[in-house]
Amino acid sequence: MGRDDDYSKDDTSKGLSSQQSNMYASRLLVVAQIAIVILFGVCTKEEFIEDNFSDVYVMFTGIEIMMFFGFGYLMTFLSRYGLGAIGLTMLITIIGIQWGILVEGFFKAVYHNSWVYVRVDIYSFMDSLFLVAAILISYGSVIGRLSPLQLIVMTLLETICYSINKVLLLFGAVDLVDAGGTISIHMFGAYFGLAVAYVIGKPSNSISTEGSSIADIFSLVGTLFLWIYWPSFNAGALEPNSHQHQRAIASTILALCASTMGTFIVSMNFTSGFKIRPVDVQNATLAGGVGVGAICHLTMNFADSLLTGLAAGSVSSLGYAVVQSNLEKWGIHDSCGVHNLHGLPSIIGGIASVILMGYKGPQGHDYPTVIEHKQYQWGHQLVSIFITLILSIFSGLVCGLILRELKCDSTVECFTDKPYWQLAEEENSEKDSVVDQAKICPAKVDDRVMKFEEDETKD
């Protein structure tokens, strides 16, 4: 018996109604925001950067656009889940920015054993956006299947797990080199999300997940936002105007170009009639930015960037054509194809960093000075890959078990906005129904009817 069948049986047990779930979500938001306000008031202190603030803010703005517009519109491929795709992306981002600054600051204090105020400056905001990227990647794995309540809980928990992996392990104990977050962001977010998706399973009560031409176009708009601003993401944490900063931007652009070429080549050759699949163009064209992130700032030939991007884009397209269906057989319903866009390319990028460090390490990279470990840095890269895979999968499984306790009952449909959002057609239908009733029975006209009529008069 498959995993989906097991979950379908369990899914018939009593859960929350959509109304109860949203009520608890609103209360959790109130508690979380009060706690965040108190912690910011007690534990944080502003700091300023003396030089290049405007340059750093431009990079920050580009990354912010990626989160709100890029990820938001990319996830509108579900024709009935547009509000959830964009609106909940916004909610996750807002929670992650605030909570991420506090959590990362806490673990930095733990690692350095320096219990001072949490620094709040433009770089801490940028780090929080990197954290948000990992959470949004995980969201892609389970989009349409988790309630807002579950997503809020996942955001709060994943922020802690991500910060432990990044601050204490990768950039603490192991000393990873990864400017663009290939390993620390994309790999962690992808496999955390896939682990959650495995535990959650595929609900038995869901409407069609097929998209539409309009949904595909909106999703492609998100792709274009991500493609344009991805160089800001990979180079954002580097010193503005430095050689590493300029090299990262150039390498990322070339890798994205190569991955786009690879995507169109593979897409046309793995479909009947040599047609181009929208899902490939929406996602795999971005794989070059994922794959080159760990090496984009290093001294290397631009051919290395092109080859990394080409491999990432081609493998990502193959993932949508071949691997995706196999994941379904193993009980993993990857809604957005996160494994293909972020998982596989992050592994390619991690391996590329191991190879490049092993070959180029003894010659010295200027990041920002010659790498301290030189010939041994490739081992640090390899260890970081295994640590991230183990921690992301384990923490994702634990988070998934917690989220299952907050599931909605089997009558709540998935992959649609209807259970959690007030849709325009529902509001108009309610107005028409009440007004019609008032015309038939004027004596029953109440305040609600009067309000509708007042609104119509204003319009």
C-alpha cells in the first residue's frame, strides 16, 4: 500500500475546520507579533554601516523583489490558488524577516558566547531575506496542502532549524564558502520541504491541481522577476563593488543564460512533438542561479559558470520529465517541483564547489582574501553538503509530524483558495442573495441589507 493511501485513511480522522484553523492562525499571529515587539524592544540595537549603504540597499531591494514578486507569482501555477500563492508568500516573508533577525542573532550569540544586543542593520535584514528564501522554497513543496495556521508554525520552526544549520554548523564549525546559498539556503529549503511533504502526504479530498494558460503566464512573470534579480541574491552578501561582488554578478548572469539554453534544449527533446513545456521554462531556467551560488564569487574561468549553469538547467528539466513521477511513487507529492529547481541543482552546485576548491584551492581564491584552509576547503564543502542533507531531512520530518497535528478535516479542499479566503464571487453572491430576500420580504430587512445598499450607493 502506498504512502498516499495510508495518509488518505488517516485523513478521515477529525481535524480542524477551515474556520477554526484560521481563528487559531489569527490568535497565533497576535501572540507572535507581541512577542516579536517585546524581543525587539529588549534585545536589539541599531547599527550603521559607514560606506556603500546605498549600494547595499539596492541589492537588498532586488532580493526583496524576488521574495514578494518572484516567488509569489512563480507559485501561481495552480489556477485556483492565486491568493494563497501570493498572499501567503507575503505573510511568510513578513514573519521570516522579523523572526529571522532575532533567531539568527540569538544563535550567533550562542556560537561566539557573546551575549550582547542583536545587531539590526541592512545586512541583518538581508540575512533574514536569505532565510525567507529557504522557507519559501519549502513552501513550494507543500503549496496548496497546508492551512495558513500550519504555514505559520512551519515558518517559526524552520527559522530555528535553518539558523542552527547555518550559524552553528555551516558557517561556524565547518567554515563553509557559499556566497549565494547553494548549500545553506537552496539545499536546506528543498529537502526540509520534501521531508514535510512526505509526512503530510497527498490529501484524499482535493480538486484538480491542473493549471491554465493564464496561471502559466502569471507564473512565468514570477520567473522573469527571479531571473532578473538573481544576481543580486548571489552577490548581495559580498562587499559592494569588490572584485568578488562583480565576479559573482557576471558568473550568475552567465549561469542563468546557460541554464535557460539547457532548459529549452531538454524540454523540446523530452516531449511529444518537440513542444516546449511551460513548467520547464517557469522553473528550470532558474537552476543556473541555484547551481552557481557557491562558486560565483571565486576566481575561475567563466566557462566554469556556463558549464555549471548548463548542467543545472538540463538536470532540472530532466527532473520534471522523469524524476517527478518517481517521487510520487515514493509518497512525496512535490507540488511545485522544488526537488527539480532547488534540490538537484543545489547538489550539482555543491559538487562543483568541491571540485573547484580541490583544483583551485591550493592556488588561492581572493574571497575576500586567500581562503585560509586552501587545499582542504574542498573537504569543508563536502562535509557541509552531508550535514545540510541530514539536518534538513530530519528537522523536516519532525516539523511534518507537528504540522499533521494541526491538519484540517477531510472535508476541507486543497489546492484552492476557497476554504481560507473570502473570494470576490462569494461576496457578490452573498450581497445579491440578501438583497433579493429583502425585496421578497421587506419586513426582514436588517442592518446587513442596509449596509449592502449603502455600499452600492457609494459605488
